[in-house]
Amino acid sequence: MSKFFRHRRCYALQILLLCLLAPGPAMAEPLRRGLGPEPDSLDIHQAQGLAALQVLRDTHEGLLSLDAAGELMPGVAESWRQSDDGLRLEFTLREDAQWSNGDPLTADDFIRGWQRALAPESQARTASLLLPVRGAQAVIEGRAAAATLAISAPGPHRLSVELERPTPWFLELLTHPVTFPLHAQLGASVRERPVNGAFLLQEHVPRAYLRLQRNPRFHSVHEVALEQVEYVPIEDPGTELSQFRAGALHITETIPPGRHDWLAENYADALRVAPYMGSFWLGLNLSRPPLANKPGLRRALSLAIDREVLTRVVMGAGEQPAWSLVPDGLAGYQTPQEPARRWSDQQRLQRARTLYERAGYSEQKPLRIQLRFNTSATHRRMAVAVAAMWKQALGVRTELLHEEWKVFVNNRAQGTLTQVFRGGWIADYADPVSFLELFRSDDALNSSFYRNQDYDQLLEDAATAAAGQRLALLRQAEQLLLRDTPVIPLYTYVSRHLVDPRVRGFINNPRDVHLSRHLTLGAP
Amino acid sequence: MRQQSLLRHAGQRLLGVLPTLLLLITVVFFLMRIAPGGPFDSEKALPPDIQANLEAKYHLDEPLLQQYFRYLGQILVLDFGPSFQYKDWTVNELIAQGFPVSLTIGGFAMLLGFLVGVTVGVLSALRQNTAADYATMGFAMLGVSIPNFVVAPVLILLFAVYAGWLPAGGWDGGWRSAVLPVITLALPVIAYIARLMRGSMIEMLHSNFIRTARAKGLPEWHVILRHALKPALLPVISYMGPATAALITGSVVIERIFAIPGLGSYFVQGALNRDYTLVMGVVIFYGFLIIMLNFIVDMLYSILNPKIRYEER
């Protein structure tokens, strides 16, 4: 026993000496990034959560990729051509693209990936993103074989895809992991499969860390500055902040609620708050009393909420007050102007009261309503504030109900209990359609049960309209939606990070995607 | 003769483990299924064919009773199945990764709690009703009543953020990342054990056999260590059984605040995500541990306390 220890100590001493004598740092410092929750899966077809997608974008690459500013750039495809009608895409793949085990990466790997993603038996969770591809609907429903999908390889490095209808955001989908290529070697566990991205997964201890190592076979490896990246899953934002302050993290996933002002004061050079393509709103159930067939009442409820106070005082994490559904500036889209935005508080509340009384409610006969949200401290703050504003402005009696996430999601989708409920959306792709189609009459996510044929028609027209016309039609649709008020937009999301000033190449962008291959870590 | 009946008793108790576990499995299995919502419910509903295939993969399309018996069959070969939430891992893998972490932290916290708690309790009892006694017991009261989600961030702030001596959280397997969580976990244990120990020690010191020992002229340290300590430990021992089981299976709060990949979070995460297999796995594991530790406590009891005998009926 004592011999063993002596031996160990000797070993440790040697290492210590080596470290002291070694010329310069033998191993580069890894970039340590907070990840939020543990990724749900690192299988490109099973991953759903943002954490998993973030890691997969570092370890894999699709036809297209995103640059440091979050804009589209060539990935495995070095160039592409779209036909004039927008229905046919031709990609030319890089000849030097290869898998981490040295196998060449060809068009067949993409075909294999897409076919498997859509085949019902592979249970891919985000497969519906591929629905714009011709034949995808039939495959996902199990009515046709995967081979009928309109994707083909005219050559080993050429890929041809046909679409069902013009889809302006299709190229962006090609940066989503569900569209990534799939190596033929499938039997091994996910962690052992070859990858084609800038980094390799070296070690993964669930809920402790994911250690990524630069992939020497990545086609642009000479442009990748970091040797190692360590993703650290930390669920609690307070813990993440402590770790950042202690110097154990270079980039955090978020900031704790209510700490924005303090951080802006004390960590001004690290705090990064930027618009994000997500909206937060209150949904109103139009299929049940008391809100069915009462657009005036719904509008009164909307007008009674002071978004400025809500975002600045109650939420306090840099959120932007919103009067419209679609965040401003998505793909060149201009949100409709809401007159209330320019009104004084008094005008706004006066109008709210008038509409409220016109709907048949008063001090003596107040509206009683339920506001439902999923259990979370942040949502509770929001709900309490909204209920207080309604009470103060109109005398509405609000009952706050919070439910566990799974229960809440079910109730919201069924719509047999809900009246007012927490809603929100983070766009899958930077296009207003991602938000607007949630309120199409037949959309599964339309939990307001908004049914308006004119609205559906406008979306339909926009889908086939020429590029110049499209955004104008979408704007009309949103105008209609806001007039009918099946939702009360409250604010648009922001991305929030603390980024060590030593990190270079971290550029704020509305997609909030920051691939590690574009980042560098300066000397301390 | 005594040893033989002890063994017999041990055997009987061990046999009783099986029906207890079976009851536990049954109750948890059906409770989980009664909870509204399922593992695949999310904001975005899955296409029906994909949903159906997922359910078939996890056998959720079978009648409940069939699922139950299938699960029992799996447990017999110690296979807890794949996790619904962490899709790349099996529940066995997750427990195998998480338990050593929880065991390390919980084990050291228990050890620290026991050593410090017993010492403080004994010293307090010997100086009963002095200033030192009131001070330590006041401190112990504080230890019991201040929740660990208050203690932990304060420790982090002091030792990690300001002083920079220890990591602010996370787990790399080294001792440095274990220090703060162990202390945070141990504080209430120290406090609780100290109070228990003080009470039972005072009681012992006033009992007749101690008076006899003193009357025989034995040195005071001898009286305390050889005669009073052993029986005075009994309430502490019986507290330690379930407490150890709770500590070494991880604490949700500690794991969250220190970002530690232990077992504790799986209880909560698993239940919220309707991760049926994960919840079942950790509950059975926890149940087994608590039964075994209680068993050990019982055995220790009969060794420490000559009054407890397991005679044949």
C-alpha cells in the first residue's frame, strides 16, 4: 500500500516538473460555454431542444452553414442554383468534404439522411421541417416509400432537390440538424458515429460536460482557431452566473431573471442583449365564452396592458415591448403599425374602458376570467402584473392558474378549459410565416382556435406570390389578425449572454447561433 | 445462541424486502401513468405516424397490464430500459453515471456530519447549560432551520466568486469541486446529529449504570467513551439509516445550485418530463437502498444495544 502511494506521488511530481519546465502552454485553454439543459439527444434526427441543436451545429454541418453574424454561408455545398420558379435546387458539394473517419462525404449521405428523417419508423422529432420537399408529406404519413422523395444525386458531388411550392426560407432549413447528412454506419451508438463538423465529441458525461476537440478532417480546419470547446450544461441561471463570475465559463447561455440592470452596471463589457426571433403573447381562446365573438372585449384586454412597465419593471431582462406578433425586421418584413403604440397612457386606458363597457361589463358586473400559465417564476411575475393591470384599468377579476408543463400543453391544445393562456413562439426560420401560420384555421398549434377564411386566403396567396408581393400580403394578414385579437402580443424575446471580453468573433444576431468555429479566445 | 437468532432474523428481514419492492414498483408504475400528459407531449404535436411509431418502440401502445408485466420482467434482469428524455442513454447508464457522484458527495457529507455532530453533541452534553452549550445548540438550531438553498449561494459567493479558492460549481471528479457541496449538505446533518446526541448523552449521564461506573472510581473519559457513548449513539444510528439513503441518492437543490450531475435531479426531471423509465429506475434504486440501509441499522442496533434480542417466538 505504502509503495503504491510512493509511486503515485512520484508520478505526480514528475508531471508537476514537466509542467514547470515545458516551454509555453502545451495545451490550449478550452472555450467553456454554458449550455442550459443537458441536450436531449445528439442524434440529428432525435434532437429537439436548443441545447442539442447547438452542439450538433458544432459537430456536424449541413449543405449550408451560418457565419459569425448568423447569416447563411456555404457549408458542405460550395454553391447552389435555384430555378426561376423556385421549385428546383441544385447543389454542388465540396470535393474535400469528408467524415471524421476519413470516408468521403457525398450526395448519397444527404439522401440517406433525409429519407431516414422522414420515414415514420425512424421517429424523427423535427422531420416536419422537411415538408417543403416534394413527396415528403406522403412519406411522413407512411403512404409512400422514402425513395419517392424528390431528392437525387446526378453525381457524387451534386445534389438536386425539388420542392412542393416555392419556400423562401428553405435554404435556412438546410442549417438545421434534421437536414444534415447521415453516415452509412448506423449501428454504433450515437456517440461513436462519424461526424462532419468542425469539432468531434471527445467525451460526454451527462449533465457534467461535453468536451469537443477540433476535427482535423474538417474541410476548413485551418480557419478554426479553437482546439477545444467544453459545453457545460447548467440548468440554473444563477449558478451559471456564479460560474461566469468565478471565471469558469467564457460564454453563458442566459442571465438570471431580474439581474439585467445589475449586470449592465457591473459587467457592461460582457453583457450581450440582442433582439431574438421569438415572441411572447397571451393567447385568447376564441372557441369558448367569455372571449368568443367579442373582438371588442379582447381588444380592451390588450389595450389595458402597459407593455413598457411589464418589460422594464416586471420582467427586467431586456425584453422589447410588442404590439404585434412578428418581431420587427425578420427577412425585411415590416410589422403593421399599431395606433395604440403612439397613444398616451390615458388615451389607451380610456379606449380600453370604452370597449370594455361596450362589451357589457362594468364595475358592478366585472368580467371574471382565468389566466393559465405553466409553472415558472418568470411567468408568475408576468401573470400577476397582467392581472393587476386589468383590475386597475377595467376592474376585471382574474383567476391565476398555473400548471405543470405537460398538463399545460395538453390543456392549451385541447382548448376545453382555457380562456387566457400563456403563449409564445421561437421561429424555426427567420421568416414571418413561421409566426403567422400558427393562426391558420387548420394549424395544429392554433390554440386560440382562430378561424378566419380571409386570413387563410392571404397566407395562401402569399405562398404563391412573387417575392415583391409576398411580404405585403403577409403584412395584410397580420393586420387582420391584430384586428381580430386572438392573441395579445406582450413582448419580443431577446437573446441574453455574458461573453468574456477575451472571446472574439461573438456577433449578436437574431438567430442567436454562434458556431464555435468562428470564435477565438484571446490571452488572459 | 444469540448469533443464530440474529442470523435468522436477518434472513427473515431480507425476505421481506421483495414484497416491499414489488409494492413500490406497482404503486409508482401506476401513479406515473395516471399523471396527465405523456412522455412525447410537447408544444409541437408530432405527426400521428411518428407518434404511433414512438409509442410502439417504447411499448406504450400495449394494454397497461401487459406493460406492467413486461416491466417486471425487465426488472428481473436489472434492465431499466431506455430513458425517454435523454434519448441517447439507458436508465442503467444514467444511474451508473450519477450514483458515484451522489455517493461521493452524500457519503462524505454523512461522514462529516456524523463525526462533527457526535463530537459537538457530546461536548455540549458534558457542559450542559453553560454558555458554550447554548452557543453550540443555538448554532445547531440555525443549521437545521436555514435551508440549503440559502447556504449554498452564500458559500459560492464567499469561496468561489470573491476568494476564488474553490470552483463555483460543476463536476470534474476532483476533490475541489466536492468541498462546497459536501459542506452544504453536511451542515443540517451536523446540526441534527448534535442535537440528538446531546439529548441522549445527557439522558445516559443521568442513568444508574453511569452513576455506578463513576462510583467505582473509573476515570471520567473512560466512563464517557466506554460506557455512555455506545448506548447514547442509538438514536443517532436510527436517524442515520434513512438519512444516508437520502443523502447518497442526491439532493435536487444541491445538484441544481452546484451544477452537479448526481441522481437527485432525475427524480424531478423524470417526473416532470413523464420519463416513465427514468422515474421507475431511480425510485426502485432509491427504495432498494433505503430498505437495505434500514436493515443495516437494525442489525447495528442489536449489536449496540444488548436489550434488543431477536428471540424465537
